[in-house]
Amino acid sequence: MSPKPVPRIVVSLADFDIAAELERLQADAGAVASFVGVVRGQVDGRPLAALTLEHYPGMTEAALTGIAEMAMGRWTLTDCTIIHRVGRLEPGARIVLAAAASAHRADALEATAFLIDWLKTDAPFWKREDFADGASQWVDAREKISRMSRLIYFHGTEFIIQSIASSLKLFY
């Protein structure tokens, strides 16, 4: 029996090489699905100068590892990667890579959607939008609530319960 794959989790100030990351996932896969998020140039028509992402070291990596392991348990994956940047990022900069590898495309695609939905709703990152006019604002919970509704629609309440339980384990 082959050893259980260990997901690759990176939280960093540094950019990442998409091609190298996807190549690393291909070893035993028939399919690799990925999502790359980038900083937008505008928010509601307002020019954005930068997006600043903050996190709590240790807790963030543990939460990302937990959700990646949940995905690997729910779908038949050969490997999984989550890379998330922190710090001040300008428009066009890569923020996140979520990727899943599997023998078949359906598992890779569904797992990648699951990972990015979780990253958008529950990952322990705090985002501040810094506008070109000098104003700034923290991304508020309303955005997370609407994303949570989408997450429930696509993944069901079982996922929400597992996600909350997983998050609570981080604190106890």
C-alpha cells in the first residue's frame, strides 16, 4: 500500500511559480485542476492600489492543512496544494493557488472548487483594500456571508458542520 499523500501548504510573502507547482502535482495523476486568484484592479468601480492580507501564523497553516486533508478524504486525490500569499499585493499579483490532482478529472475539479470556496469563506486571513485615493477598508463579513450561502448550496450543510468542527479543534 502506498503512503498517504501529504498536502503541500505554503503561506508566504513571496510569489509562486504556477508551472512548477502544477508539474509537481502531475507525477501520479491523470488530471490536475487548479485555481489562481489575482488582485483586482478595481473594487466596485474604485481603483485599487493594493490588497493587504494578514494572518495568524501557525493557526493559518493548521487550518489550511485541515481543509486540504478533508478534501483528500472526500475525493480520491493523488496530491493537493494550497499556496496563499500575505502582505501588500498590487493589482495583477497572484494571491492564491489551490490545486488538486487525481486519476480522474471529476475528483480534481470538484476538490479544487471545494478548496477555493473554503478559502474564500473560512480561511483565517484578513483583507484590507487600499484604494488609489488613499482610503482603505477591511473586507467585511457581508461578503463572507454571501459566499457562505454559495458554499452551502454547492457542498451542503455537512461540509459546514465539518468545517466548524475542524476550526474548533485549532483552539482546543
